[in-house]
Amino acid sequence: MLRHLREKEGRRKNHDVSAYDIKCNYEALERCLTYALDRNIKTFVFLGDYVGELPHPQKTMQMLFSLKESYPCYFIRGNKEDYWQNYRKDGQRGWKETDSTTGCLYYAYHNLTARDLHFFGQLEHRAELKFDGLPALTLCHGSPNRTNEKLLPDDQPCL
């Protein structure tokens, strides 16, 4: 896929793009990457929840690993990555394959590779990113404090 995408590079000014809550939607991710690379976007920021509710987490992860090998990519951890790590740490208990609430989590987890889980384990829940001429940007999924904390417009940290 990336060989095809690289052929479209080079026509416009370089920009950056972020993506979050991919949740295994590798087809949408592929279209977004095609769109971005067609516009000469070469830096990618990913804000967590890479796999989740949709099938084929291995396709999504392979796409992200391939992109990371070819372009500058920044990844942080979302609450789904916390789920995978906690489930593994807790002895893979609590989720049921046939449960409508946890079945998709069970499916996704059991289709992740050791490489995927290692990758998730290396991710920070927040990061600071600095582009030339711009103030530092805090990357987070949820809030800078926790991956599952909501920041609402009237909250003190948002003001």
C-alpha cells in the first residue's frame, strides 16, 4: 500500500495530520492516508485507540507499522491500549467472547500479536510535540492526566 501512496507524493507543501479512534477501521485509515500523502503530508500524529470495535486488527497494525517505517510518526496511548495491557496483566479474565459488551474487546485482544502488545506497552499517555515556529503541542487521548478523562469547555484545565 505505501509504495502506491509514495508515488503520489511531492505535489504540494508538507503538512501534518493526526488520527485517533481508528478502532480497526483499516479501510478508512487507508483512505485517510491516501488523501494525506496525495497532498504531500509526511508527518503523522496518532492519538490512541488503534484497534477495537471492528474486525481485522492485524491489518490496522500492519498499516501503522509500515507507515512508521517510511514517515515520521508520533503515537500515544489511548484508553483501548490501557484495556489491552490491563487485560493481559490481569490474566485475561473478565471479557467473554459471546458478550455483546466485551466480545469485541475479546476478539481484538486475541487477534493482537506480541509485537502489537509490546508496541502498546511502550506508548506514553501524553507527549509534547514541537514544530518549528510554533508553541509546544500537548498530545493526549482524553486529557494530559488520564486516557479516559474528558476535558469539557468549562473545566479549569481547558481555560
